[in-house]
Amino acid sequence: MQSCAKSWGLFLARSVSPSAPCSHLSHKSGVVWKLQCRIRPGRSTAARRILPRHDDFAERHIGPGEREKREMLDVLGLESIDQLIESTVPASISLQRSLKMDDPICENEVLEALQKIASKNKVWRSYIGMGYYSCSVPPPIQRNLLENAGWVTQYTPYQPEVSQGRLESLLNYQTLICDITGMPVSNASLLDEGTAAAEAMQLCHRQNKRRTFYIDPRCHPQTIAVVYIGVNTVLKLPHEMDFSGKDVSGILFQYPDTDGRVEDFTALVDRAHKGGAMACCATDLLALCVLRPPGEFGVDVALGSSQRFGVPLCYGGPHAAFFAVKDSLVRMMPGRMVGVTRDAAGKEVYRLALQTREQHIRRDKATSNICTAQVSLPNMAAMYALYHGPQGLKHIAERTHNAALILSEGLKRAGHRLHSDMFFDTLKVSCSVAAKDILERATQRQINLRVFSEGVLGVSLDETVTERDLDDLLWVFGCESSAELIAEKMGERVKGIMGSPFKRTSKFLTHQVFNSYHSETNIVRYMKRLENKDISLVHSMIPLGSCTMKLNSSSELMPITWREFANIHPFVPLEQAEGYQTLFRQLEKDLCEVTGYDKISFQPNSGAQGEYAGLAAIKAYLNSKGERSRSVCLIPKSAHGTNPASAQMAGMKVQVVEVDKDGNIDLAHLKAQVDKHNASLAAIMITYPSTFGVFEENIRDVCDLIHNNGGQVYLDGANMNAQVGLCRPGDYGSDVSHLNLHKTFCIPHGGGGPGMGPIGVKAHLAPFLPSHPVVPMRSVNSSSSLGTISAAPWGSSAILPISWAYIKMMGSKGLTHATQVAILNANYMAKRLEGHYKILFKGRKGFCAHEFILDVRPFKKTANIEAVDVAKRLQDYGFHAPTMSWPVAGTLMIEPTESEDKAEMDRFCDALLGIRQEIADIEEGRMDSRINPLKMAPHSLACISSSNWDRPYSREHAAFPLPFIRPETKFWPTISRIDDIYGDQNLVCTCPPMEVYESPYEEKRASS
């Protein structure tokens, strides 16, 4: 086994000695690390005494120490963690061996190992384009946002009173998108450009109930591939599009197109509208800084990627897609949207708007199955726009365009033919000499070009291109002039877009927020002010049930910004990305071992995308067997909202299965549904442990029943954190699962994204995994593949090193013990609270899995208190609320994870017990049922420090209800309780006037 002390000949093993300290806690997993050494003849073993191990990552990751575990077990009346696990996980599915994995390595070693892997990637200059471009990431944004735990460890901002910072940033992003595209309304991001285009197609179908969709073949090929999975998608050039049949729901075109051509689509949009179809435009934000925006020629939907606004290439992701629509389509728009509302004090504030469109509420009737979006990335794009401002962005766009003009002039002088005279940054070139000779010269300079076909190449430039880069490109294409000489001779006669009718004349980003933070001093202070408004894991535990808000360690996150991972174009030849390919292979091997599956696809870039991909693989498999009639998907009533939404998107018909009083699948009703839909049964989607926090004893029987009736089993991997090392879905009957790497495997939630949702499948589904139209995927059978479900071949590749590092540092025993402690922590908290709150569901032996549900519904009758009141009051105690009103309306679901220590869990329990006492005070008449600390919560600093205090309880009780809440450490909600109804009835989704969130002093101080 390797270790940081390997030069001393030392290694470490996790010991399970009956005589070891605390060995009574677990004889199976072992929780004590013991130093051993390679004993050499004649050598002393004294090093074991003087060099004890101090860098075990598992001990850093897992919160409770040995004494705390013992104390929690005593509260539960148990002798060991093994006894708890045996009482929780059904014996019929229990894994009877250790996971087969490499021995764990320490944090320094994992970074060294990752550096060796990263060094296999070749960072060439890539001018491939196709929606992916090199860019300059401003160091203040990289350092203070992307690499800052205060920005990336939060969940989706469902509690706006403690999320105003990133809500403001996302509103800036929406304003940015609206201004640049010329559209009135934008959402807060989607997963990538390809899936955004597919969402646009779905929107068109929903809006006008037609089923044929035209795609211009000059869109990016990966976008076409993602959309092409849809119903009745047809490739047609604009002049071939026929709208006379009244069956076309919409069209999609690219502006500028994938060849680089800029053309006028006004007539096409008019024809589509006259035929009752909608017009969707995939476009480029940087190009629109100098090009006439699509909103000005009437499109209904504008979409694309915001990657080139300060986000690295990342071998394909994560990147944020933008999606903007006309006002009339706002309630049909997919994804999250930030809006302006007011709080209880009448102040204008921010919240997630129109949530009733989304999957967690509307389920199979939702506008989209999207849950995780890409919040970290739109935040970066918004800050990039703030940092540069409108003039800076226009300067970058003009500079990029001028570089393309210089290159085009040089190529023409060298005898090559350009396919278009009007372009922004991309040139399609018919070569006057053999293309292979040009490509050979490009290889000599470590340059990647796009290959269209025999003799036709493409070059896409970006903001990083220098004069030296242009000289190299000119040399590659055989031009004898330099960029300097060409520019000198061009003079004013070549004006490109700036001298054409396509030139943008409308202003954009006129709001003060985009014209105030152009110095590093001011942008850093602005980011810090926003960060300080948001509660994150740097402040306290975030006990969101089914979200697994565990530690995101610094050592796991460090590699994502290394140039060898960050600066690789997703479509480079595979030999230039051997480091990534090595990492994919190793991570796939480990994930297969953890899950019991045979193959992994990393293409899905969210859990919801994984669900869709898994169901699509099932459909493809059934179709290959001639069973196309199988289209019914059974889903328990307790399922995640993404499940029915994903099934609907995959073309399946959802049939609901009831659950019994204990939270288990109602077997009798399941059998009745199976009998009823026997001939058309395609699949069942189940979550395990259940969303009620229970390991169902009959899971094997459920899987067998579905298989015996011709269906497949999709197991939602959202609760995998309760299974790792204890049981494996592939062993007890599941055919496919998605894995939320941003839950179980430590990718940070990013305030609502990015996430990763790779799917694991059994061997019979492997031939149907996603493929890609641009990059050959060595292990995927493209002829049988379900198609392409994300724009990049391996999804959000750049965040996979996080999960790789976590697994390598934990090892088999560390991973297993993390699962055990997650279950221990949940049961300890449930035990502490059960005498004061009703715990809704427990397993057969009285224990929960890794999460549990508090029933606060009775308090509505006894004290006029609901779950939302408890959630808001917890903010006064310094905590983010648990998951509210899901999976059971009016309840709270708590998941502590293994990373929280006993002291933090005790503080959270004390807070809930304090709240229970406040409820008792209302029940017993000591507090008013309308004006009390719960109904008036949260109490912001402005509220507490106001000269007017007319409430029948003290300021101290409002703000400092328990001794552990102290002025010097308290996290303050920045606003009072928001008004959701007002926000939806008075929808505003762009930046309000600056004075709403800037003091006069700050306005004066900001630079211009």
C-alpha cells in the first residue's frame, strides 16, 4: 500500500483487531487505522512508534470520531455499527465481501497521481469551434468564485432568505442573456447547448400540439444528434422547409451557423410564423455583441452556450446553456428562473419564480425533467460580463472578428477558397493544396483544426488568439505573409460585420450593475458581498433529505482548474486526451465495482439526464427485441419528481404504484398494475432506499416480478450514499441506475449545479448506451446506441476528477465506513428527536436508512404552525432547512451525511427542540398563534436593529434563542420572509433598479 511515508518503507492498513481500541464498534468494517511496515531483515520497526500516520483522508471526511460514534451507539442502545447495519439493510441483499479497490492514498499522493494522469493530456491550440472556444478566465473570478467553497457548496436556492447572493448573480445572468439576445425573458441556465435545443423542440410541441420539427443541417452536429432523438425531427435547409401542411411545430437554425456563415433569417422566421410554427435560434453570445440579435428578427426561442464567457473548455463541460423566450412562452419555459418579489418588510428581493412549472411539483406534467442546472457556470458568466462590461465585451468580440478577417485575407492570398464572405469567427476553407499536408503542418505547431470533409477544413478563432497564433495559422495554410503585413495592407477596405447590415445597432447591458465593477478591487468586493448573503457548508450543515450535502474537500476540487484538464477541446483526437481516457477507465472500473453493473456511460450531465438516458436505453433494448409495444413505466407515488418527468420525455406512459402506511411499495397494488399492463410493461422506476428513508425488505421480489413480466428495473441512484459497500443494485435485480456524483461521490452542488448523472447498466443494456456523432467512443456500439443525449461525449468531464479522487482516497473500507456513519448519524438524530416530533417511517427493526422524515403536520391544528414556519425559523438558529414538503406534503426530511460530527448534529437537534418548545408555547397560550417567532421568521439584522420593535417577544429571543448562537458567529438571513404569491403574480426576471440592492455609498464607490 502506498502512503506519504513510502520513502521510509511504511504502509498503513485499517485494522480490525479485537484488542484494538474501540474495536467493539465494528469488527467487519474496521474503524481504527493501524501502522504497519515492511519488515526487512535486521531493520528496526521503531519507525512505527515515531512516525504515526496523520494524513488518513477518511478521518478527515467522516465527521464523528471514535468517542462520538460510541456515544451515538449508546443512545441507540447498540453495541456496534455492524449491529446497526444488520438491523437496517436486509440480509437478503447485503454484500458479503469487501469492495475490490485499490488501497487508499493520502491527499498529497492523490494530487501527485492525478498530475501524472493529467500530464498524458496534450494541451494544443484548438481552433475546432463547434460551440467550444478557448477563453480567458479572469483570475479574480476563478479564485474568488470557482475555487471558493462559499460559492460552490450550497444547494439550489429554495430558501431565498439565505440565498440572496447567488439569486442576485443569477438574475444578473438572466439580464445578460435577455440584453444580448434581444429577448424579453431568460431562465437561469440549462445543461448544455444540445439539451437546450432539445428542450426548445419539446416547448414547440407543447405549445402548438404539432409533432414535426425542422432542423437546419448547418446546426452543430452534436446539437442535431441530441435533438434528433425527438419525434419526427427532419433535416431541411431553409428553402426546403414547407409549412403548408400545418403539422410543423417549430424550426431550429444556427446563427452564425456551424460553418461560420452569417445570413439573414428574417424571411424564414416570417414563413414559419405564417405557417403556425415557432422559430428557435441557436446562437453565440460573443458574436451577438456585434451582430444583430435574434430577438430583433422575431424568433420565439434563443438558445446556446455561455461557455466562452469566462468558462474553460473542460473537455466538454460543465458549461451553462442559456435559454430565452418571448413573454408569451414564459410559463412553458424549462428550467429554473429567478424573479423579483418583496419580503415581509416590503423590500424588493429575489426568489425562484414560477416553480409550479417544475418537475418537483408537476411531475410528469412538468415543462422539463431538469432538476440540477449549472448554477456555478452562469455565475461565472455573469461575473465575466460584469467584469468586462458592455464595452469590454464588444471590444473582445471585435478583436476576435478582426483576427478572423486577417486570417481570411491571408487564406485567400494563399489560393484557398472561403465558403462565406460574411462570418464572425469561423472560416470554412476549401484548400488549394492537399488538406493532409496542411494538417501535417498544423501538427508540427500543435494546432487542431476542424476537418469537414476531404479537402475542406475549418478554423474557429477566439479571444485568446494572438498575433503569433495568427502567424502560425497563416504558415500552416501556406501563406507567406504575416498577420502584421496583412493587417497593414487591409486598411479600412475590409470591414466585415461592422460594415454590413448585420451590425448590431442596439445597446445592451445598460443596467448599472454591468457598468460598475471593472476593477479587480470592486469585482472581488462585489462577489464577497454576494457570498456573505448565502448560507453554505462553510457555515453549518445543510441537512437536505435526498440531497446528500457532504464534504467537498479541497484536495478533490483542486485539479479541476489545472490547464491539462481545463484547456482540452472535447473534439480533439483521442490520443490528445489520453489522460482523460485513463481517468474515465479507472473511474468506470470503480463505479462498476461499487454498483454491481457491467458498464458505465459518463455522457449524462445531471441526474435527470441519467434517468432519461437509462430509460432510453431500456426502450432501445426492448425495440431491438421486437417489443415496441412496451411503453408503460410504473412509478411509486413516493418517487422523485424527476422520475415521471423523465419517463414522459422518454416516450413512456406513467402508471402510479401506491405505497403502504410504512412507506413501502404496495406489493398488492404493484401486482395488480403489472397484471393490468402485462403486455405493455416496459419498466419500473424505484428509489432505494426509498424516498421515505427505508430499506424495503422485498426489493428482490419487486425486481423479480418486473423481470418475470418482461420489464426492466430502473433504480434511481439518488440514495446511493446509503448503499456503497453494503449492497449493490446490480446484485439484487436492477438493470440500470444513474449515479448522482454530486451527491454520493462529492462533486459540489454548486448552488444548484453542475452535477453529473452517469448511468451504470447490466451487460444486456450496454450495447444501447449513448454514442456521439463527432468523437468515436471506443467502447460504444454506435449502430445499436440509443443516440446522443448530451452535447459532449463524456458529459461534464472536468468535474470527474473530483469523484475519482474521493474514491481513491477513501478506498474500500473508507467508502463502506462512510456509508455506515451516514446511517448512524441519521438514526442518532432521529432518536434524539423522536420524543418531540413524530418520525414518519422506519424499517422493520425500527431504524431508518440515511435520512428520515419529521411529521410537523399536527402542529397546523394545534398551533397554526406549518413546515414552512419551522424551515424559516431554523434560519434564525443558523441552519438551512431540511427538504420541505417532500416526499410527504407538510413534512421535513433530514439527511445529515457522514461528514457532520456529533457536535453539529446536536446543535441542529437542539435548534429543532427549541422550535418545538416555541410551538408548545403557542399550543399552551403563552405565545400568540399569529405573531410569534415562527410566523415572523426569519429575523434579519435590519429587523432586529430596527428602532421599531412591536412584537410580543424579545429581540434576543428572536435572534439568539439558544446559547450556541452568538453575535460573533451568527449567520444572519439578509431579508425577511418573502412573498411567493406576489412574485408570481408580478413577474420580473431581469435586474431591478440599482438602488434596490446598492446603498448610496456603494453606488458612489463603484468604479465606472
